[in-house]
Amino acid sequence: MHPAAEDPAAPTGSGFWVIGAVLVLLMLSSSVPSALYVLYQEKWDLSSATITVVFALYAVTVLAGLLLFGSLSDTLGRRPVLAAGLVLAIVSMGLFAGARGLGWLLAARAVQGLAVGLATGAMGAGLLELAPRARPALGAQVNSAGPTVGIGLGGLGAGLLVQYGPAPTVLSYLLLIGAFAVTLIGVARMRESAPGAARRGGFALSPHRISVPAPVRGRFAVLVLTIVAVWSVGGFYLSLGPHLALSLLQSANYLVGGATVALLAGAATTAQLLLGRAEALRTAVIGLCGLLAGLALVLAALGLGSATVFLIGTTVLGAGWGAAFLGSFRALSALADPAHRGELTAAVYVFAYLAMSVPAVLAGLLTTVHGLHRTSVGFMAAVAAVCAVALLVTLRLAARTRAEGSTA
């Protein structure tokens, strides 16, 4: 019998919150370098294009982890896969803490991405399986709110430590090593939730199982367009957002960069909490409208050179980001059957990390030619076009879903 299954000593109700903590911590650790990128640039004379490559390497290795191991937790079990991801996360934090140049940053980001990619399918599926029976929607809500909570805490916490704490490029990572060690103990004590993992057991690497069932591919394509829009914004803010904020606010305080990321993520989390019980497609539509409004405000801020409008726009953009991600993720999670939940969850994140990395790298490369300001304007305008298309097709899907429901 699989050692994670039916352990009478394992707490049955705490597993959900343990996985939620793992999700928040992994996303928190992924955003900590964002608050430090400006410092790394100054310390090692790195360009904005180089910084986006460092950022994108994380997303690429997340994708590699998803493609290689996205469905592994469906056969091996959620618990061992999460534990392996946490061990890799600890290794990556050690590499960051000891970084002495660009090569160290690239290695740390690569290991960190692999850790997140390995754990993502297990986290997404485990949260859906272990959600409290009285609140079944909480699994999808934590799946969507966890990343924004983690990103916000990571940006703000790292910004505070960089500006006011000792050893700014070391302390954040040492604290995270301790936090990951604690959650690793929690994972070791939680019960297994993967259907059939105890019967199947064993290591079964299946790199081609990231797939979407044929009957739901049309709905998946519509909903994943919103994921692309959401994480394109996220990738830009996590890579170049702090630098843009320091430029617009004309500040040398490193907390400003981290606080900008935290503002975006904090507004996203607030929107998710407020809309947690709303219908999924309606939430996605509200979020897309918020994204369009926020992008318009940020574009206005760039045109006016206004820090105030930029902060307001970032807040509106964050709220739209959170709502759009929550609504689309809940609608997408409803498409999965229990035996292949890890696969479909991983497929969603494949699109998310592609959207996070590819546009950010292109933006970073364009900054070397057109500068940060003009590149930001072009990027925001392009994402607004994607949001507009996503809004139109989501409205059509919602209308079709209502019509099908009324005739059922």
C-alpha cells in the first residue's frame, strides 16, 4: 500500500490548509526577486533585457516541470510530489542567498521554476480534493487567490527587508528556507487525496499527459484566453513593474518597487475575496472589464507621467486581474474529472506561464531599443486588445451556457 494513503495518524482536515500554505509560500518566493531586481541591476550592471531573461527562465523551467511532471501526482500521489517540490524550493533559496553574479541568479531561478512546476499540478488538484465539504468552492478560490496573496506578500516583504533590513540580498531567502522546512513537515503529516494513488503507486513519468479532454476543448480555449491576458500583466509587473514604478514616482526607495507588486496583488486578492461566491463566468467578465479599465488608466499615467494615476490604475488593474483569474480558473476547474484533475490543472498553468514569460522577455528586449516608457505603452495596448477579445468570447460563452441551462 502507498505509504501516504490511509494513515490514521495523519490529520484529515489540515491538509487543505497545508497545501494552501505551500502555494502561498511558493508564489511568495517567486516574487521576492522582483523586489531585488533593481538592486541586482545596480550591483552587477545588468540591463532590463537581462533581468527579463532571468525572470523568464523561471517561467520556462516551471513549464518544463509541468510538462514532465504535471500528471505525476495523479499516479504517485499529491504528498510525495509536494515534498519533492519543497526540497527543490529550499535548494533554490540557498542558491539565491549565496548568489555572486548572473550565473547564480540563473541557476537559482531555474531550480525554483522546476520546484513550482513539479508542485503545481499536485497543489491545484489537492486543494480541490481536500476543500471543506461545507464550502466546496473554497478549493478553486484558494487556487486563484493563493498566487496573488503570495506575490503581494513577497513583493512587500522583500521590499521592506531590502530597504530597512540587514543583508538585503540574503535575509529574505534565509527566512523562506525556514518557512519551507516547516511546511515540509506539514506535508509529511497530511493524508493522501489523489484518487487511486494507493493502488497505483510507484514512479510513473508521463510527459505527454498534459491534455484537455476533446469534449471541453472549445470552452477551454475561450477561458484560457483570459488566463493569457491575466498572466501577461502579471509577468510584466513582476519583471519590469518595480523599475517602471521607481521611474514614474522618481524615487530611490527600493520599497516602492516591492510595494507596486504588492498593490497589484493586494487588489487582486481583495477582488477574489469579494467575488468568491459569484458565478464563475460572471466573475470572469467583471474581471476582464476591470483589466481593460486598469490598462486604460496605466496608459493614461504613462502619457501624463502621473504617479498618482499610475497607482490608481495599478489598483484597478489588480482588482480586474484577481477577478478574471478567479472566474476563469473556477470555470476551467469545473471541466476536469477527478481522475485527470492534475492534468487539466497543469494544462491551465502551462498557458499561464507561457503568457507570463514570453511577453515579458519581448518587452525586456524592446526596452533596449525603445526604452522602458515606450515599451510599456506598447505592451499595455497589446494586452488591452487581448482582453477585449477575451471579453467578447467569454460573453458569448456565458450567453450560450445560460441558453443551455434554460433548455435543460
